[in-house]
Amino acid sequence: MFLLNISQDQITRIEISNPMQYTEIIDTKLTILDLKVHLNDNSFILVEMQVRKFKHWTNRTVVYTCKQLTEQVHENFDYDKLQPVILISIMDYTLFPDHKRFFKTYKVVDD
């Protein structure tokens, strides 16, 4: 995970959220591969690969990321133990035409 300076020994497990799916017709092939990388500090990183451009991708991603936060909540939940959610999206298109950099980081943090 060179984007985040995470060494391989920090990774405890990689979970395939949506396995690859292939149709019989090659022209309509659908491949979905979302990964959840579990780290030894109980945090995780979501990796999404996207080749199809969604009109509301930004909103979709916010909802997807928030869902990962709410899945951590359980009975007797302690908010101090809430783990951050990191999402890496690998895309086959430029998301924001005015920002054509190869690598871009956005953060929602409370300083």
C-alpha cells in the first residue's frame, strides 16, 4: 500500500467484497473487484476500482464510506474506538476535469 506508506506486515487480511463476475458474452463483461484491507491496528482501507463513470460518483462514495463507519457500531459501542475509513478509488477516467493530477487526496477531518 505504497500510497499510504503502509508496510506489508501491517496487513492482516484482504477481503474481497465483490468477487469478479463474468458474463458469457465478452462484450458485456462485468468485472467488479472491491477490496477491504484489514490492518493490525483494527483499521481498514477500502480499495475500489472503477472503469464506468457514474454521474453522482462523489455522493455515491460518501454514502459508501459512511456505511463502513456505521457497520462498526454495535451494542455497547464506544465512540472512542471508531476506526477511520480510508477509501482508495482507482479510476479509468478523470473525475474532476480541472484537477488532472494522477494522485489526489481528500480528507474530512476534525482539527
